[in-house]
Amino acid sequence: MALDSAKKQEIIKKFARDSKDTGSSEIQIALLSQRIANLTEHLKVNKKDHSSRLGMLKLVGQRRSLLKYLKKTKYDSYIKLIKELDLKDK
């Protein structure tokens, strides 16, 4: 279920603020969104996998808190990110 390193590096390059950025809020949110999408596809096939469902709900909560932080601190980055990731704004 984990992201392969090539896909992870591609996401990091796309959402990084500069060349040395690997852990900004934008990157963390993008990586979490990719993991959530992978788990969603897995759960469509394996409907009774409750432990993966619980893990996905934890990831959704983590992403929500990071989005809340980003909205509070850097609103323009927040707007750009939710448009690129096709997320809903509350």
C-alpha cells in the first residue's frame, strides 16, 4: 500500500517550494492524498478490510488538520493546493 519511491519523488518535485524542500505542508498533504486514493481503491475491492479503513480514516484526519493549518497560515498556497488536488473547501 505504500507509495513507491519514484511516485513519491514525483509528488515532492511537483509540490516543493524550492529544491531542498521535502517536508512542507503542501508536500505532506499531497502525499497523504495519494495514499488515501490508493486505500480507497483497495477498499472498493476489499470491502471487509476494516483495519485498512481505520488507517484511511486516520490519514483523512491528519490531512484535514494539515489543511486547516495551511489555510490559517498561507491562504494563497491553500487555494492553489486544493485546486491542484481537486479537494473540497469547507
